[in-house]
Amino acid sequence: MLREAFLWTGLCLAQRVATSPNPSIEVAAPGLVPHGASQIVDHAFASFSFPAHWLADFAGNNSHPNLFSRDILNLLYSKTGKDRTYYNGSQKESILVESGANGIPSAVYVGPAYFEAFNSFPGSLWTFQANLANNATWGLNNTLEVCKQVMNTLKSRLIAFEIGNEVDLYPCAVRPCEYDVHQYVQEWTTYAGAISEHVLQGNRYGLEEQRFFQGLVFANAELKTFTTPNAFNGGIDLSNHVKSVSLHHYAAGNQAWVRLQETFMNHTAVVANLGIYSPANNYLKTNYPNITFLLGETNSDYTNILRSQVEGVFGSSLWLIDYLMYGMSLNITRFNLIQGTTFGYTGWVPVPTGSMKPYVRPPLYGQIVVADVIGHNPHVQILPIDLGTKHWKFSAYGVYESTQLRKYVLINLDEWNATTSNPRPAQQVTLNLPSDVRSATIQRLLGPGASADSGISWGGLSWNYTRVRLAQSGRPDHEVLRITRGMARLMIPSTEAVVVTLNRSKL
């Protein structure tokens, strides 16, 4: 479905839109990939992290796989081509949970049936977190038994064992207060060596027997002695076990100052939040270039629940697009977006809760948009376009495919809600295009306001739960952008994202 861009006032949202009194924002990127663009993006960049106590909800089991979740993963795949858990072998129940705070249990006990959940997503690749927090005399043996179960279930779909979780928070919790990074390194290497010898060695699945582990898994970029350089200077890779390094990040918590506009729909805040991980990433690229760096657990708010004014709303989907795009531009290899049935930021609720059926939530749309941005080209690179600090409520990126500028991603982060009596503002954008661009099309991420949790569409399409599956509704909607002398103008209403795809004669 094609329509001219100047008809933007006819959007499906029946609201008044006011032209912005602000001057047009000029957006330009070189036609060929410049110095300063990202490395080639991993097509699994925006992945998922499932806590142990929620895995059964999201995945199901052999007899009752969660087809709704499977459809969501398949949708994303089609667009891109690509610590307190204990095992009890005699436990009949799949999972038993001891309650904790913020939707996170104090302990999780799993039985053999638990591992059936991994079979619900055929073709998905998995990193499994091995328990390090339990320092009882039987702790290591329990971890080895779990790792064997996981390996024999996942086989070649297992890509790494992650040892421990947020170990920089162990002191004065599950370890003595003087516990530091050097003691952690000793424990980590002991566990890695034991898993290599007793689980991976001689495996029948073609898995690497030694360099197969994800390390660090710190809750912070740096906390006291727990830093990436300290861990490596302390010898964490002397035995050649480290395959990847994971750090965790959440944009905020439940602080009094947290607001949707200032904390999330704020490009300057996104830049500051993710910039603190560049020293660790740069250290690895300089000293250990074959070790992958990722944010192995990340999302908007570590409080997880009771933050409905900033979590799981349309504005948070725009934040997620900006967050993921900027993360790609910083050469962070992968973001594992944590999901949880009761977590406010989860992309979908996989099982009935209260009187509600399973349903899609706004953050999933942010991930769908980014999946479409990455697409199928194997050589995608991202360029963040600096608009200056005065445009902190607007962000722009150039997307390169095989070194050629192919897309612009434009996000108007200005918060607007339908509850206001004021018309929805709109910002004019002037795009500078390479001379060989013959035509361009626009897809829009639309929602009825920043605080909305429904009525959302991407390129004319919406998704939700219907009869245990993911159902798509709507019609594909691509606007045609009018180009004059290598320039194009378009209007982007507040709280909206746009992807402009360029048709170049050389491509």
C-alpha cells in the first residue's frame, strides 16, 4: 500500500496535529559507510533473557509448548534471518519457587521436566547460566549436574555456559564482605575447568570443550574491584575459557526522579547510559579482540514492577528503538532483553494472568522495528547522526547495507498524550540523500500517545494473541517520499518513529 508522504495528516490516529514552530531538523549521512560507523551488526543483536522462574511460562513444555511465544520468536527471526537455581533430580514438579522481592524469587528448584522448556523454540540458540552463588559443599556438583542436563537437552543449540550472576553484588550477601574480584576469578576458573572436564569434554554435539564460557556478568560497568580490566589482569582467561563477557544494565529503578520524558524518551540520557560501557568494550577489543562483549541482561527498569507510568507503554517502545540503535552504534555485540510474566517492561505476557489472556505489550513493537531495520543483509552497519544537544528529544541513525546508505531511522521522542487538549505537535525533518536515490518509502510506528498500551501499529500492521497463536492484523502501509534535488521533507508527529528506506540505482 503506497501513498504520498505529504498526506501524513491522514494518519490512522484521528487527532489534530500541529506543525511545529521549530525550524526543520536537517539529517544527513554519507552515501558510503564512513569512519565512525559501527562494526557489522550481529543479526541476533536484540535477543532475549528468560529468568529461570519465568522460562516455563514463556516456553511451556513438550506436551504444551507455548505457541504464542514461539510465533513471536519466529516473527523476529523472519525479519532478520537469524543464579539461584538448584537442581533436584527426584523432584516431580518442573519448578518450585520461593518468593522474593520485585518479582524475583529468593530460590528456584527445578526437576527433570523443567528442561523440556528448551524444546519449545526449535532452532533457537541458548546461553545457559550456571549457578555460582551457592557455595555449599554440594554446590559445584549440583551445577555440573544441571549443565549436563542442559547440554544433553540443547545439544548443538547450546552456545555458551555463563557462570554466576551479578557477582559484584555477592559481597555481604552470599559471600563475605571482603569478597573481591580476585576471589571471584579463582572461583570462576575452578567452575569453568570443572565444567570443561566433566561436562564438555568428549561431548557428542561438536561443542567447544574449553573456550565456551561467558564471564564477569557484573551488575555494574564498574563497582569497587569488579571491573573488566581487573578480572582479566587477575587471570580469568589464563586457562583460555572465556568466550564472551557480559555486563548488565538498566536505565533506571524506582527513584523519585524517574520520568518517561526525562529518563527514557531522552536521547542524551540514552547516550550517557550506554557510554559507561565503552571502556570495558574498548579494553576487550584492544587486548582480547576475539572475546565478544554484550549486555547479557538489560531493559528499562530494574524495579521490574509497579512502574506502569514508564514501563510497557508506547513511549517505552520508542526508547527501546533508540536504546538498541545506539547500542549497535557502540559495537556492543548483543543485547539480551530480559522478559518476565509480571515484569512491567516485558514485550509480551505469555500466559493468562488474572482475568487477562496472554497479550502483546508495546515494547515488542520496538524490537520488531529494530528487526526490520537490521533486515537480511549480512553486512549491516549503523551510524549515529549527531543532531546536537538541543535536539535531545529527537534521534537519527543511518543504516548501511554492504557499505551503502540504505535507511534512515528517525525517532521523535517528544512526549505527547491523547489526554491533553493540545494538538499533537509535529517536527519537520529535511533529509539529504545521495544523488543516486531514485525513490524512498516510509514506514511509521504509530500509537495514540506516550502512555498508551494499545492501539499501536508498525507499517500498518499490529500483532496480538488470538486462539493460542500470534495473529497479525492490518494492511502493510508504505508511504512514498517525494524527493526534489537530492532532498526530501517529511513531518514526524511527537511520539512517533519513522524508518525511511532508500531505493538507490546502484543497489
